[in-house]
Amino acid sequence: MHVTISPSKIKGGITAPASKSAMQRACALAMLHKGATIINNPGASNDDKAALSIIEQLGATIEYISDGSLKITGSNFAEINDNEMERSIHCGESGLSIRMFAPIAALCQQRVSITGSGSLAGRPMDFFDDVFPQLGITVNSSSGKLPLWVQGPLQPKEIRIDGSLSSQFLTGLLFAFAKAATMPVIIHVTGLKSKPYIDLSLHMLDVFGYDITHNNYQSFYVTPGNRLKDQQINYTVEGDWSGASFLLVAGAIAGKITIKGLDVFSAQADKTILQALQQCKANLSITADHIEVSPGALQAFHFNATDCPDLFPPLVALASYCRGTSVIEGVGRLAHKESDRALTLQEEFGKMGVVIKVQDDLMIIEGGGLLKGAAVHSRHDHRIAMATAVAALKAGGETIIEEAEAINKSYPAFYDHLKKLGVALV
């Protein structure tokens, strides 16, 4: 599938899509909860669908309610001790799902095979091989990559892990420990990246009745038990700052728009897009129920995206229209995404006339010139598809995005929302 975008002036209002980071975590916690969970404003992205499929494969039941919400009844899979049975879960292309659900799947004695598709099949998974045996889990992989087989039961114990590898894996361990711990236990972490995502995980653990504290992200203290036990939990998925960042940048580039449904007090890492917009002098108005953004005399900016690497693509689109040289830190976080994003951004934005250099951990973008309409390719990366679409809004001609359906991984309604804002798109 390809999409053609013509230069457009945009205006209007959009409600942000549901956060897939929160939705996937809610699915995992609802499956572990003994009672029922009502999830309001559930996400509909491919990653969200993968999480729902996984919890069904692990024994949860899902009821789709007429008002659009979901009712999830938790699974007792962790209590099943038939080690002759084998379950299988398929994580689609969701990196969060594989890293979060692998420790959870290892809560039971059954052997569980874990597979994925697309770029996920080639991502390194050898951190499982290092950590799982310390917890009594048998693990086998294909030279550190999928498919993966795990067999528990996981035994919570004091361990030390390298947090620079994946905050998502730490999330999975925290969820599994919270469910299985029968006495206080500590997870020690070194070099943790993406701390805001751990803040989100801790917030949601609290919503679901678990008590976990930390010492400046270096030691995480898991208290056994659940204060909500089998009570019904009602949870509303908040708006997604990751997806909304592309809309906010579009407003800064191409017209005055209003975005609703975002919580400025959210633990989501990508809300820091507001800092970049303020730095570059976009016109920004923030209220309790909406954010309004419009173009200004955009200036180059310097932004550290180490804790929010998913912001690189929208930030590159923004920097392309900022006068001067913008610098984004954190390139080391980009190698194992849906594509090698540093290289992909260089090549695809290069087709539009944007000069991007990478020096060590820095990405340097020469902005302020007229972008060219061009034929670009998503590289099967949802954020590259959205970034080039946003950059196309003020290019000097039509931009054709190949494999444009990649957006379905996180933001299926993205092109529809652009059309609603007045983008000429076919």
C-alpha cells in the first residue's frame, strides 16, 4: 500500500489515540488479576491486538462491551502444574509484548513457546538467557533470538540486572514478581534507560493493587500480596503521547490544530515533545483539556531523547523545518527498533533533501530549507511512515510513502486523522 500526500495547510481538532504502552500493560495486569477488569478507551493498534491475543492464549477471557470497553477476567494459568502441556504465544511485532510477557509466561510450570514476526524475529533476546536461569526458569532460544521457549515456575529472588538493555524487560519482571512474591524481594538495576516507562509501569501496578517502591531506580522493592485481591478494577487507557507527537509537530509545521485527550501529568516519556516544541519557538497553548499548537518562527533546538527514543522520528520532521542545526542525543537507542532508525531517518529524509549526520550518540539535522516531495519508504516502521507524512505537509511537491500501512502497528487512524485536519491525501 502507498499513500500520496500533497502539501497542505491544516486546521481543526483531534482526540489523541489510546496509549499502546498503557493498553498493553493493562492487558497483562488484567490477566494476572483474579477479579474482572473493565478497560475503557481500549487501543486498537496491532500491538494492542497482540497483547489481547497473548492474554487469551494464556487463559484470560475477553468480553467486548457495547459501549466500546472491554471486560477481562483474569487467568489462573500460573497455578497450572501440568508440565506435559505446552502453550504458545505470538507477539506479532511488539517488542514490549515479548519482553513483558516472557517473564509473566514463566510464572507457571508449563512450557511456553514464544514467537514473533517481522523485525521482532531478528531482535536480540539474549538477556533472557542471562537472567532467567537465576530465577529457576529454563530458557531456550535460537542463538539469542526468537523463537524462545520458557518453563518455570519463576521463583522471585534478589537479583541484579542491566537496565540499559531494556526497561521493558524490567517491567515484565516487576509484573511477574508482584504476582508471585510471597515475601519481600529486591531487584537491583544498573544503568536504567527510559525511566519514564518504568514510572508508567509502577503507576499501573499501583492501580491494580500492587505495592512496589524504588531507591532512585537502583533498587526496586516488591511487597507481596495485592490489596485489591479479587475486586473489579476499572481502568481508562490514557491518550498516547507517542502518536500525538506527530500531530503536535504537524501543527507546528503546517497549521493551527487542537489535540484533546492528553494528560500533561502522564508518566509517558514522550510527553517531553512539549519541551522540544517550546525550545523551537512553536506557538503552544496548554490547558487542562487540550493542547493547541501552530507554526512560529521555528528555530533549531538541542534535545536529549535517550529516555524517549520513539521521539526521534517526529523530532527529525520538526528539525527539518527549524532554521539552523538541531541536535538530538540518544542515537544509541535506535539500532533495534522496527528498522535501524538512525540509518533509516538519514536515508528517507535524505530523499526529501534533509541533511542528517550521526556523530557518536548525536544526530545532527540541518534544517530550514525547502523540503522536496519524494518517493520514500516506511521500511515497515510505523514511526518512519508517520514522520515522512508530517514532513510532507510543507514539501515542494507530492510525497509518496511506500508500505504506508506500517502505521497500523501503533496508530491505525493516523491517515484518517490527517484527512480530518485537511491534509490532501490519497
